[in-house]
Amino acid sequence: MNLIQKKPLTQLGYQFIEQSALPKGKDEYYLRNEQWGRHNGYRKLTAREIEILVRNDNTSDNWNQIFVANEFDPQLVQHCHFFGMVRIGKLEPYFLEFHNLRLPVGLYNSTISACDFGDNVVVHNVNFLSHYIIGNEVIIANVNEMATTDHAKFGNGIIKEGEQENIRIWLELCNENGGRSVMPFDGMLPGDAYLWTRNRDDAALQEKFKAFTEKQFDKKRGYYGMVGDRSVVKNCKIIKDVTIGSDAYLKGANKLKNLTINSTAGAASQIGEGCELVNGIIGYGCRVFYGVKAVRFVMASHSQLKYGARLINSYLGNNATISCCEVLNSLIFPAHEQHHNNSFLCAALIMGQSNMAAGATIGSNHNSRGADGEVIAGRGFWPGLCVSLKHNSRFATFTLIAKGTYMQELHIPIPFSLVLNSEHDNTLKIMPGYWFLHNMYALARNSWKYVDRDKRTEKVQYIEYDYLAPDSVEEILTSLPVMETAVAKAWYTAQGKAADAFSESALQQKGRELLQLQPEEVATLNVLATGMENSHRRVQLLKVHKAYPLFRALVVLYGIRNILAHVTTGAIQSFTALQSLAATAKRASWTNVGGQLMPTAAVEELKTKIKKGKISSWAQLHAAYEAQGAQYAHDKLVHAVASMLYIQNINAKAFTPECFRQCLEQSVATITWITEGIYRSREKDYQNPFRSMTYDSKAEMEAVVGRLEDNSFIQQTMADLKLYKKQVKALVKDWAL
């Protein structure tokens, strides 16, 4: 049975805060006055103004509770019903226009309960507007219900005074069983969500994160919803417990409940037709359009939901786009693309720069006894058309998965790999270094475009977009022994010998010799790997003889590129200074903290400071992110130099000018090969007869897709190559190498 309460009409618009919840000496308006700093700039109505208002078919339970600015024109208020204290700013004879919607300034055909209005607002046909503070030049038209309750939390995972713990909103990220749940809050960064969802065995750290969130928000009841200056709200049905920043645009939404919608003039947010959003935080510059359904969610700044997408119990990182699909229980780092029909992402940690194709099903618990599986994918994760993956699975950076149903759990530790389910011979095939060998254009262009598309106005976390970075290079280095061991086993098997008779180190040494000295023979071997699929079928490594030297060359290029960057800025001014750096440089593991790469030791230090109280709020943790970001270039340089020395199998003493010159020359050869690969991989699209067959002539094709020679990205890479060669030549001369 519906519980419909019947109360005296004289209470409508009053007693917003129960007497028991009011601090001593405060009235029900004390928080409202704190929120609305201009509350003293109003006066009571004159007798003539009341007469005009009544003549215009307006009513009030108490005209003495209506306060107005000096420049108030009562002719601009018609057919309205007022309850409680209402304060109205300037109303002047103008009309406001936005996107061809033209409406006169004033309040018309609306029921208004206990609201404050800024100057020259437009309020038309609002059936019920209750407990809102409306900024200047706001347009609100054709809204069924727009109200705030005394216990509004605006999407934050807090509880108000007198509320029970069981009503708290949690985001059940990364796992459907709720074991990695976090409390959402306005301003939550991807790094916050990552640190909170991990470290579940550290109870002290988990309590600190909860305390940070509780500390950030007031538990008092009675805060009003707010609509910032110049925001437009039209043709919406239900808006309840929603606070809205300035310059926002809400049109045609079905239901918006318990939300914070961040918006400013420089990063305006929009919510469009048919959307239903409940229990969420929407960041600056976000777009939500066309039938989106989102429940228990956080959208970081400049992210987008479109075309019927469903986002539930998930965090969507900055500059990400999701359309036409369903995402559940997932933590997604910045620069994620998932905009094709029927894809499904469930219980996953996706570390950014990712792209999901149509029909992909990433994460299924149907091979488990409970809904408690997870997927973890490093940066650059690209599952192809109709890929189906099982929990639990894990993927290295820049993994491309070819179309297919993968019936068993996968662990792919080799970066830049193509993963292929070969059904005709029942084999899982993995091609390390696929991107460099066959699609360099896509790999390089994506790194470039993510930088170009990073629209964040506040870059608290330094997001790494380069495909050669500490995380991917560490995976390269740890994958080399994997390839060495697999090659040695394949060689001994081909020789009719038992590989099990040799130690792991002996196998790695043999594999290294074969890969470096006899790549042609390695090309003939059937190289098999272990531990990459939870099955008994074969796992074959393809083109290892090409990937292995390529990976080694990439590590050298990574080292030299970082050295040159610091030479250019003047941070390294001599070979002696470089040698000094090399003497102390050490490799270390790195962690992707919400798209920001940090040495794992630095992450551990952050956690220690949090537990000891040296970092005692989210704001202080965010400041620590910024400090770590400022240190990143140096930390990356140290890692790059250490990795280059490691791959050369030398120490700092053996790092002579001659050795450095050879590394410079090798890096030039590698980046020249990469640049040529970028051109060749794109050139294939112009030479493939199946690509050109839909055009009557080459001229028509170029008119549609453009000339290859005019491709701006290719031109940029060629210009970058010339500059790189020039820098290397100058360095060799200046340092007398």
C-alpha cells in the first residue's frame, strides 16, 4: 500500500529541516543562507506589488514571506503559486534566448516552494519547484518535478544525521560480489578509485579512504539543490536531489535523481533526451545523450555516454566514450572507446587507451560457481569484433584480441601482442610485437590522438599516452625470458632432446643464443608457451624471431628518446652528467594508478603516508598525485637509462661514449624503421584492390579518403624523424662522441 501522508497546507514550504535536526539557535534557513551568499539583498513586497501579483493570478500562503530585489517587476510573475519563503532577484523586461528557444524573463505557470532566484531568470511551466537555489539568467521550462529533500547527498556516498548505514551508496567496482566497493564522491579521480579498489587486505588503508570521504562532506540535513548561472533545464520530467553547475544544458531527461552535475563556462556539461540517471557524479564537460541509463556511477571530466548506453556500478575515466552498449561493475581509466552496438563489459579493470569493438563480451561469470570473477587489462586493450572472454583473465599493455570465443581464462604477459583463437587446429596463437610488425600506423596515431583529445581543464593526474613508457617497457623486459625459454624448449624438442633436463637459466641462455645468432633457425621452430591459457591445448608464439630483436631495439629507443628530451631541456648537459645518472639508475616495477604511471615504491610510500596520517584528505592525496606527476619525467628518465643498460648487458662503467654513440645510431635506425612502418601500414589501404574497388578511379578514391601524401599524421611523423636525426647528429658533435 502506498503511504500517502496528509498534512496541513500551512506546512507546505516550511519545516524543511526537522526541529530535532536543527542546531541550537538556528532556523531552517541557516544552511540555505550559507549557500546563497546574497540572501541579504532582498526586501519585502510593497502593497502595490502584491496587488499586481494577485491580479496576475498568483497566490502565496504568506506574501510577507516573498522577498524581492529592488529591480523587481511584478508584471513578470503570472499564474504562480508560492509556498514558504521565496526570494526573487531582478526581473526586467527582457527575453532570454538559447539554441533558438526564446522565453520572457519571469516566473510563469509554476508552483514554487521555498526557493531562491538570481537575476533575470526564466521559469516557465514547472509543475513543482521545491528547495532550489537558482543562479542568474537560468532558464527552466516545462519540468514536471524539480525538488530537493532535506537528506539530499547529490550522488556522494555519505549518510546524513539520523540515517542508517544500509542506505549508503557504494560503487561495486571490478567485481560483482561487492568485495571491491568504494564510496563515490564529487572530485573522485581514477587514481582514487584504483587505490581504493586494490589493497583490500589492508584494513587500515581502507578505513582511511572511508574517513577521507566522510570528512569531505557535511552530515547536516537541509542543503538545497543548486542550479548555476546560465544553466538551461527544459522539457525534463523528474529532477530530484540534483545539484547543477553553471552553463549546464539539460533537455528532455526522463529522470535525474541524486546527482552532482559539474559544469562551468569553460567545460559545460549536457544531458539529453530520454536519459535516466540515478546515484551518480558527472564531471566537468561531460555529455550524456539519447536514452542513456546510468545507476551508481562516476563519470570523470569530458567523458561521454550516448545512444542508449547502460553504465551501472562503474567508474568511467576522463575523455572516454561509451555508446550503444552495457558496462557493469567496471573501473575504466582515461581514453576508453566503446561506441559500437551490443558490446558488454563486466567486472573489469581497464587501464585506458582502450577500444572495444562491436559484439565484444568482456567478462563472463558463467564458468564460475559465483559472480566473483575479474578481468584486468593494461593500457591499449583492443578486443576485436565479437570477442568473448572469460573471468578471470589478465592482459599486458597493448593487447589486440582477434575475433573469436575464448573458452578458457587467459593470462597474456607479452605486450603489443595479437591473440588469435585458431579453431581449425585448436591452438591459441600469440604474436608478440604485432603492432610494430603489421599496424604501426594505428599504434602511433592512437598515442598521438589521445594527447590531442585530452580536454581536461584540471590535469591533476599526469596521464601517460606514449606506447613506450615504464609499464610497457617493463613488460617487454620481463617477456624476453619467456620467449627465450620457449625457443630453447622448441629447439631441444626439434633435436629430439628433453627440455626438462635443463634448468630455467640454461634454457634462457640457449634461447638467447638462438634468437640473437640464429634467427633463421628460430623461424622454423614450433615455439610453444605455457601458463597463458587455462587449458591443455597448445599455445603457440608466432614470429618470435622478429619480435625478440624488435623488443630489444625498442628498449634502446626508449632510453635514447628520454635522454634526448632531457638534453633538449638542459637537464643533461654533458656525457659526464649522463654517466653520473647511469651510475645510480636502477630498474623498478611501476604501477598504473588511474592512468598515471608511478614507481611501485612511490605508491607504497603514498599508502604509508595515508595510514600514518601524513596524507589526511582526498585533496592532500590529489596534491601528492601532482607532486608525483612533476617528478615523473625524471623517474621515467632513470628507468629508461637503467633499462637501456640492462638490455645492453652493461653497467655504468662500461657505458662509454662509444657505447652511447652506438645506442644513438641504433635508435635512429629503429625510429626510421618505425616511421617507414607507419607509412607502409597506411599505404596498404591505398594499394589493396579490395579497398579501391568501390571507387571508379584513383582520383575518386583520393577525393573521398584523401591523398596518402597529404595525411597530416604521416607528415608529422616524417617531420619528427628529421628533427630526431638532427638532434642525434648535433649531440654526437657537441659531446664529441
